[in-house]
Amino acid sequence: RRLPWLVRSGGKGSGLYKSVDGGATWAKLTNGIPTELGKMSIALAKAEPDRVYALIESDTEKELGGLFASDNAGASFTRVSTDHRLTQRAWYYVEMTVDPQNEQVLYVLNSPALKSIDGGHSWAPFSARHGDHHQLWINPQNSKNMVMANDGGATITFNGGASWSSQDNQPTAQFYRVNADFLFPYNLYGGQQDNTSVKISSRNLTDGAIGDKDWGYSGGGESAFLAFDRRNPTKVMGGSYQGTIELMDTKTQERKPVMVAPIQYQALQPKEMKYRFNWNAPVVYNSQQKAFYHAANVVFKTTNLGNSWEAISPDLTRNDTSKQGTSGLPYTNEGAGGENYGTIAYLADSPHDPSVLYAGSDDGLIHLTRDAGKSWLNITPPQWGETLVNCIEVSPHDQATAYVATTRYKVNDFAPSLFKTTDYGKTWKKIDKGIPYGAYTRCIREDKQRKGLLFAGTETGLFISFNDGENWQPLQLGLPITPVTDLLVHENDLIAATMGRSFWILDQLAPLQQYKLGQNLGQSLLYQPEAAHRVGAFGGPDDGTDTPANAKPKFNGDNPANGVVIFYQLSTGFAETTPLKLEILDIKGEVVRVFSTKPHPDFSQYPGGPNPEPLLPAKAGLNKFVWDMRAPILPGVPTVFIEGSYEGHKVSPGQYTLRLHVGSQTLETKATILPHPGIEATEADYAEQADWHAKVDAEFTDIHTAVLRMRKVRQQISGVVSLLADAVAHAALGKEAQALMAKLTRWEDALVQNKAKSNDDIINYVNRLSADYLFLKYELDSNTPQVTAGQKAQFAALHVRWAASQATLATLLQSVTAFNQTCQKAGLQTIIVP
């Protein structure tokens, strides 16, 4: 009874068809259905197979459309509703689902979701987590279990829509553009499709991941370009569709509409509009002129935060009025602004000259002004035709060079299309070799450090060129296969805005900047790392600091690595047995820390003790290692549980030498550690902190070394005690040995707390001396380097206690010497003091 149905929406041959022979022939259904047809959808009632619903867009003014129902498998239809909400935005919606267990329960998806329980005669809003609903799946075995797909993501209900699962656990934001400020950490800004614009921190300095507390609203709306003074982003200009634009004060959170001409454009045909704005209308801030630019079909400029706008260009589009009529034809107008044509789609100012500005249109024109808008030159390549100029990049290395990304996917041409000019647009060269058909191009950027290192965002991901666009290759590196709508090279990171996978950041561009085409993979190489800031942040999952204890759910963003990120290449013939060692030296040439591929042979791990030193990765090809900017891990005393961190202290900001030993080959480069830019401190402050760290670390290490040393002595004496247990002739010697052991035990117990076995035993048993040193180390180990008077006084107090223990140790060692002399007289073995 399940026969094929066919819907042909709009245009010639539109209608509702049915086949009774498996699709070999089709019959058009006309009984009760209007002859003037637009977009349609049908829904078959599983609970009553002859019940068919047809939702039909037709002439709204004539009231021809609406919801139609058939109880005879389509032989005839009756209109059951003319509710405009069912077809109000037919261009995007007109989707319908019937409850598989009740043919009278019907859902229509639109900007609101609607539900009918009487076969479509009456309708009520059906609430879900978001708006703009597109698909609904109903469990055929349980109608209360549904999955809704809308512009907020996917959401599930098990109680018929009384409550829905969250959509905040899905990294599916659709960003049109991305911008970033120069704060520390820097923030990303962008407009999200069918959501707010957003400002989000690039890292969390106080937690293990970037979470919702690091997000906030920004200016403008869903399709916003966001512009601001990147060094002082207190005023954010954010656009949206149909020319709406607002100025947001980030201190007061107040928003002020500053539309060029405050006109409600929604129902107007583009040719009737005063100005035609792109859905994603560009907004640019020029720091040299302290001016904002905004574009419709002409370019506007304001120097007073939008209180007034000046048109500084003529119409820079083809202005083909034949393509500026009603959208959503033939019946229901779609006037939100996404269908406006003949608009400026991109503006790019020059970092070299504030008078230079490029404008690219969605119908394939590119114009240039070199006198701040007094005159404009059409520099469109003749071979372009009508195409969307989606991105313009002025080279940071050469003021006459610019790159352009264009696309024609809206006319079913999915080829990549990238161009370059080196003479302000007098001549152009196509530069998209290596990007496959289907990966149509959305954006292009040049690296700020290396001339000719290019990045391209396409419909299917990210591509890179090392030779100024002559050849391209994929560069995913964990980025999902998703449309990359915009790119930004910022603070030596590459930021990607994606359509459906949120923001992504490729940290550490240094290896790409230093990579050479044709580089010999048969040799080992050490890349110079980027400067790292000394901060108190947790790191990311790739630097070993995102431990299970502080790891966050995957719907949080990853922090960047917290440390000096070191890349090195090992030759294709590298053998895993080859010794590999990394030495880190300070400016005096003294070794700060050493890493290798093999664990220390004497290390043992136990509860409450230190972690092992990280091991160097060693495989043929590119390797990555993160130095956490710390001194070596401090030694422990096996079985002694100390509540605290043995990790070495943070080293001082400054320059360090990296020396990598690969077998007999030695590779060397420099690394720089920078202070937190927000901390007010002098070099002398950092030097003093380093001196106090050295004192605390040295005495802590001396204590544990002494304890381990005397444990070996005590173990030997214990052997003597066991040996003499039944020797009546040496009873006095045995008592002397027991007394000496007791003294050594009391001495050790004053230095380490042997009773503690778990973390909360710190509450049950008083800390001993080494634990007090470790706590002081933690107190000293702050990014703010000033050493307090209390910390200095505590060290002095601990030092006095340790000096007393050292004196006691000296006495004990004399007792051991005397005990050895007695043993020698008795013909017994003597105690070896390590």
C-alpha cells in the first residue's frame, strides 16, 4: 500500500504526482489541489495509509494555498487550513511530519514549529530548544521520542516535546567571519548563523579548558562582520542583514543602532531599496584613520562612531536590476536579505597605506581606491564574469600585492578560484592549482612572517601553499572536513571560522614558516620555537598537562599548549634505538633541564610521590614536545606521601638554548620565554624569585637525599641486628645497633611524615620539614615574581630547622663511625655510608 509519490515544486510541470506501477508511469493529481503551485511537501499517515497530507504554497493574496488532506490515497483532496504560518517562508521551509501512530497529529516546521492534534484544522506553537526548524524524526515505535533539527543543532525529547535535550553540547556553530583583538589572551569575534554574535577567549588561564564562562555576546547579529580597534576593543561595530548595524560599548554593554539609513527593507525588492546590503555586509576598522567602513552597494565611512556616515564611492556593483526583483518567486516573498544581489561583499584596507581600500562585489566586480575614496578604479579581471568576491587579502609584505578568493557555487560551479595581483590589479594571475573541483574557495590569507606562505579556506577544508600559490596541498591537522568560511593569521596562530564546526585555531605556525619545499627528509632538523608566555594556565591535551583530573568534556574548547612548543624532524632512517637527548641551557650556559627518550633507571612511582620526567617522542618525521618552562622535577622519598607538587619551579623569562643530541649529531636553536604582559615586574624581580627558588629547591633536595642516604645506612644496621639476634656473645653490640637505628628513625621522622598514606592525611598528621619546604616552593611559584616578606621569613625558619637536623646528622654519622669500630673489633662487617 506504500506507493511512490512525487512532488515537483514551482515552475513548469509542477504538481503532485502518484505512481501505481513502481514509478514506471505517473499520474498528476488535480482533484481539490490548486492549479497555481509553488513549493510543496507531502506526508503519509502510517496509522491510516489512505490518509495523505499536502502542504502547498500558492498565491497568498488569492488564498489558494494551505494544508490539504486526502482520505482516499490522493484521489481527491480537501483544504483543511489556510493558516499563513504554515507557508509563511516557503523559500526555506514547508516541511511536514505526521505522527506514525496517530494520523490526526501533524507537525509543520517553520521559523516556529507548529502542531495540530485534529488533522490540521487548528494549530498551536510547538516549542523546542531553538528556532528555524527544518526536520523532525518521530520514533515509529514511540511517538513521544522525537529528534528535532533546527538552526541551533539537534535536540531530542522522550516526553513528546515537554522537555528537550540541550543544544549547548554541540560544537556546530556556523561562523561567517572571524576577527580578533590584541589583548592577552586574545579574543575571537564572529557572527553565528541564526544565533548571536560572540566574543570568546582563545585560552583559559585559570582552568583546563575554554568553557561557556569564556564566552559572551558581542555587537551586531547573526551574520555580523565585527570591527574594532584591535588594541583597544572597547567599541565594537557589528553588522547584520539588510544594513542593520550597531555600536556596542564593551564596558557598559550598551548597544546603539547606527544604521546608515534606518529603513525596514524586508518586504522591498532590492531594486526599490535605497541601499542594497549583502547578508554578510562588510564592516572594517582602519586604525590609522580611526574610521569604520561599511558597505552596501556603495562604501560608507564614519569617523564619529556611526553618528554620521559618508558615502565615499559610487555604486561598485553591476547594478543589474533584472536580478533585483522579488525573491522566493512565484508567490511568497523571501525578504530577509540573504537573496539581495548587486551588493559589496568584501572590503579590505591596506596595512601599508590608510588611503588604500579594495571593494569586491557579489556580482563579480573589484574596485580599488588609493586616495581614501576620492576616486575608484575598476580592476576586475576580464575573465571573471559574474562571481562572488568573497575575500580580499592585501599582502602584509608588499603594498602592491593582493590575493582574492572568488566563488560561483550559487550557479552550480564548484571550482576553486583564487587570484593574485602584484601591481594593484593591473594584471592578475590564477593561483589555485592543486585544489580539487568541489573545494570551492571562500577565503585566502598570507602569513605575516613568511612571504608567499598562503592559506586558503574552501568548502571542504583548509589548504596551504608554500610557493605563493603555485601549488596547494591539504592542511587539515585534525580540523574536521567542513566549510572554512574565513581565516585570520593572528599572533602567529591561524584562526579558522567554519560553517558548522565553530572556531578552530592552529597554534604554532613556526614550523610551517621555517619549512622549505624539497627539504631533505633524510636529515634531522630542529625548528626554532615560538616565544612562549610564562602564565599560570592549564595547558591543552597535547602538552601533557590536561590530565584526567582537570580534563573537561569535549564540548569545551581546548587550551593551547602551556609551554615552549618544540618541533624537531628525525630523518626517515631514524632508528628507535638511536639515543635522543634534549638539553635546555640558560643564558649563562648552565643546564636547566634534560629530557631523553628513556626513563630514569632508578625512578619508582608511588602514591604521593613525584611524576616521572616526560619522555621525548622519537619517530621518523616530525615530532612535537612541550617544555613546561619548569626546572627538573624534585626528588621524592619512596612511600612518603606528600600533599603537594614536586614539579620544578617556573624558570625566569629570558632566552634559552635548546640543544638536541640525535646520536652523534647535535642540533641547536634558541627559545624565548616572555613574562605575562599584564604583570608589572622587573628583571630584578624575576632574578630574585629565581634565587629564592634555587635556595628552597636545594635544601628540599638535600633533605630527601640525606634521608635516602641514611635509609641505606639504617638498612645495613638492621641487617646487623638480625645477624646478632641470637648471638649471646654480642648482645651488647646488638643493643647498640638497635639504639642507633632508633636514633636514625627519629631523625628521619623529623624530616618526612612516614605515617601519611593518602591526600587527606595532611589533616591527620602534622607536616614534617620536607613537606613544609614543598609548600613554600608552591607559594613562591607564582607568575607574579615578587617574593614576600612572609616567604623569606618562612625560609629562614625552615633553614634553622634543617641546620639543626644537619648537626644531628653529623653526630649520627660519628655514632656510625664508632659503631663501625666496635664491629671491626668483633670481626663483623662494617656499615658503608654512601
